[in-house]
Amino acid sequence: MKILLVEDEDIAAKKLIKTLSAVEPAAMVLAVTTSVRETVNWLQDHSLNQQTAPDLILMDIELADGQSFQIFEKIEVDVPVIFTTSYDEYAIKAFKVNSIDYLLKPIQKDELRAALNKFTSQKMYHAKGTEASLKVDNLLKELQKQLLPKQYRQRFLVQYASKLMSVDTHQIAYFFTDNRMNQIRTTDGKKMIVDYSLDELEEMLDPDQFFRVSRSFLISIESVEQVQTYFGNRLTLRLKPLLDKEVIVSREKLTPFKEWMGK
């Protein structure tokens, strides 16, 4: 088994080689590359030569000059990849979904052995080409979603009176449902209809700035003027601008609401 190791930390590379030698003595590390650029150049020089082409790549996510998914944007890689990473399992759940393995640092012998066994047992890893490439492509799309900062909605185009106007999220005090219509209340008191459900809005907005206190209210942190205890182990809110409706924090939202207010 011929392996290309992509790792920018010298100590980590040496430890992995040592672990690999203990787990799979027949494995041969062809080279250690430390950056996106170096890896691309190495693959371009060696992947077409049957004697020097790797059977498998062990690849760290964070490299000296960027993240390893950039390699796949610059060159077609038809070699199966096992990623190594310091990210926790939640952040990289896409690896499992797409049948691409990963090893969480520090790498343990039994985990490396299991990953190599998976490599040797699955036929798709032996056949280079489209299927393996598609698996990597699917992974990279999910990986980018996980690692790149989420972009939250910055503004909404809404109708006010007879005009269309753009409302920045920092101008919004809260969203609420009234008579089955979802509305925006701005900090200067304007009300306008919004063409999204509160469920959809909750996904669009920065959770540090907005919180869904109940089925009917999604509020900005800046709109909370007063919090009072309420019967039934609940809270009632006084919002600004004032609204002629009670705003009650539901029981199931009580703990996360307190945590949100205390950030």
C-alpha cells in the first residue's frame, strides 16, 4: 500500500508514520507534503506514473497555506482520501455521511487500523475514477458548509404602504405573527408584512442577535426592555417598541432564553 501523507506539522507527521508502521508494516509512505501548493505539484508529477502514484492519501484539513479542500479545486484527485483533523465529530459529521473516513487527532492505532481496513474492504476504493471522485466532491461540499462561517441574512425587501423598501436586520426589533400574517416591527415603530414563516426566519438570522421566544415571536436582543417572572415558571417580556400583545417566554424556551440573554 503506497501512501501520500499531507501534513504540515513535522511532529504530527512523524507520529503518524510511526503509528502507520505499527498498524500496517507493509505500507510505504511515498512522500510528506505540507501545503496545498506542494501537494498539487506532487500529485501532478506522480499520479500518472503507476509506480509512484499513491493508493491512498492521508490528508490533514488545515495546511500551511490553506485548507485541504482547495487541493481538489486545483487538480482532479482520483485517489481515495482519509482525512486527519483536530475538529470534533460534530463539526465533521459529513465525513460519515459520504462514506469518506476521517481520523481525529491524536490518532489512535485502532482507529487507523479500522480506517485502513475500510479502505481495503470497499471496492470503490480500489477502482480509481468517477465514483471515488464523486464521493470526494460530495464531501467537500459538506466540508465547506461546516468549516466556512455561516452567512446570516443582512436585510429584507418588504412592502411598506405602496413602496418596496430594504430593511436592515439591525433596524428590526422583532418578528411576530398576528392574524396568521408574519410581520416585522422596526425599531422606529413601523409594521410591515414579511414573506417568510417564523421557522424560516429563525434559520436565516444570527442566533446571537435574534431568539425565538415562542411560536409567535422572534425577537432581537436590542428589543428587550424588561423581563419579569410570570406564573407557571415562565417569563413575560416588555419589548420596545411597545406592542399591544403579551410576549411570554414558553417553558421549553426558558433556559436557552436565559443563556441567550446572558451571552
